[in-house]
Amino acid sequence: EENTYEEWLALIHPDDREPVHQSLTGVLEGKSNYWCMEYRIQRVGGEYAHVQDRVFIGRNADGLAVSGIGAMSDL
């Protein structure tokens, strides 16, 4: 089951949510093909995990972000 961006963002710790959103949005709107950031995200049980998230961004011929593949590591 795929989650929406908003559903994923809602799981991020409130103190980390805006910095993560701003960082990822900046990369997607820019020219970089890579994003990496550490933050806290809520686990199924409600506690927060400290993670490192990495995404390689695919862009079309016009440079627009159209896909991504990534991995999240529990730190």
C-alpha cells in the first residue's frame, strides 16, 4: 500500500516536520538528484525512531522530478 506525501509527513516528529519538508521540497524543485536527512519518524506503536533517509531522484528531460528510490535506516 502506497502512502501519500501528506501521510508520510504526518508521521514525522512535529519538531522535524517543517525542516524535512523544506529540505525535500528544495531538492525536488532544484537540480540535485540526491536527498539525505536525519529525522524522527513515528513507529506503528507510537514511539519515534531516529532515522536517516536517502532518496535518489529521477528527472525527465526537462529536469522535473518524476520518480525516486530510496532507503531509510534506523539509527
